Amino acid sequence: MNKITDKLLSKSLQDAVWILFNSLTNHFPSVKEPAFSQIQSLLEHIAKNLQFVQCLYTRFLLLPKYLDVSRTTKGSDIPEWEGSRKHRAVHFMHKSKTRILVADPPSYMSIYDVIAVVVSQVLEAPAVLPIGPLFACPDGSEEAILNALKLGSETGISKHEGRNEILVGKELLPQDALLVQFLPMRPFYAGEIVAWKTGRDGEKLKYGRVPEDVRPTAGQALYRFPVEISHGETQVLLSTQVFSFRSVSMEDEAFMSFSREESASTNDNTLFHNQDIRDTGTVQFTHQVIP
């Protein structure tokens, strides 16, 4: 799959992915626009650590003795995998993101769609990026494909300021509700989008905006500050009524750490890769690779 690796390294595809990712930030308040260099670094990281295999299975191991507790089923519900009694997968990513495995998908599933899922996970995109066609198109035509499919273009809000004006006062979107965090003693900053509620039972969280920088003074248990709760309406709320969003932006240090991390993966055709083990409490799972 040299074509996919070459695509990941091409500036034309990197430009297109950057444009498409930035278009998503108009719909997800908690996601910040990444710099092009950040997108470029991660796509190059994927190209370096991506490995294609024929089949990929999951085994669950009970710690500390690594006892295999994988349950077998009558067969897979996925067509073409009916005869398999194992936990089969089309891709796997080590938690350090230094080892990325992609297996041959069923005939009705495009390998480019699998790569799109992998790229979206590494970029920490809030949704899977529809970039499958960009890997199949001729080199240099990626942006033209985006335009033809109307991807990365905004028909409504094109700036964060306008987007925030519309969001303030509305109920939280499900994808943003997953990112809410309760930190009542943290400072808040002018223009920051927050979630708020007055404290009445059953009231849902809504978007708000902090009009000015605020922070608690020394010794305060709680503090009050103004929050714009709807367009043109500001209300003073307790810090326990205001929730911030966990940032899913990609910081420079996190990006560069990928290239600095020591990769334990090897390029041999070993059947079992013991380093591909994720910790899930008392149970771990590893992957069996058939090259």
C-alpha cells in the first residue's frame, strides 16, 4: 500500500485534510483550529507507523497470569466473516499511537474508508473525516475533490464569532455534552464558550459565553461572575453553575511527542505481537496478526 503512504506524505493531501478539519471547528465549540504544521506532523507520523496485515484478531487476557478469557461466538455478523469464531477487526492502534495496524477489509468495505477512520483517530477529530476519496484520487486533485463534494465549505457560519453568537443560549449538542467538565475553582477567560444551568432540577445544560476574564481570589470557596446566557442577556452565576469544556485541541508538544516516543514495533512476520497490549484494569487485550 505504498500509494496510501505516499498520499499521507503529499502536501496536497495534507492541505485538503487541514481545510476539512478546520471546517469541523465551526460546529464543535470545544475543538480548536490546528495549525497546518500540526496536521502535517501527524499525517507523517501515520505514514511512518502504518502497517498492513492480512487478518487481525483480538484476544482478551486476564492479569496477572495472562489467562486467555476470550469468548468465542457462533460466528461473525459481518458478511464474509461468518466462519470466524474469533474477535476480528479491520484496524488496531496502540495506545501510544506508535503502532497502527490495518487489515484487509471485506470486499464491500473500502480500504480508504478504514484509513479515514485511522487518520481521524490520530488527529483526534470530533467525527470521522470523509477523506476516503482523497486517497483514491489522482495526486494534486484533492482540493478539487473537496470542492466537487462540497466538503470543507460552509454555507452558513464561517467564523467562530458568528458561530458562537448562534450557540449561546441553546442546549448542548450531544457530542459537546461528552466533553463537559466540572472545575468550579478554575479561571475563565473572555470569549470562552462554557456550559451553564441555573440549578433547577431537570434543567439541561446550555451554551454560554464569558464576557471578561475572571478568577477566584485567594481563600474563596466559590465565586460569582457574569455569563452571557443568551444573545444580549448576561446573568451572574455561581462557579458551581458553570461548566467548562475539556479541550480536544492538538497541542504542539503532544504532536511532537509521537516522533520522540520509542517505537517498540518490529517489521518481522511474527504471529503474536506482545507489545500490542492495552491495559483495561484486570483484563488486557492483545492482537493476533496474520501477515
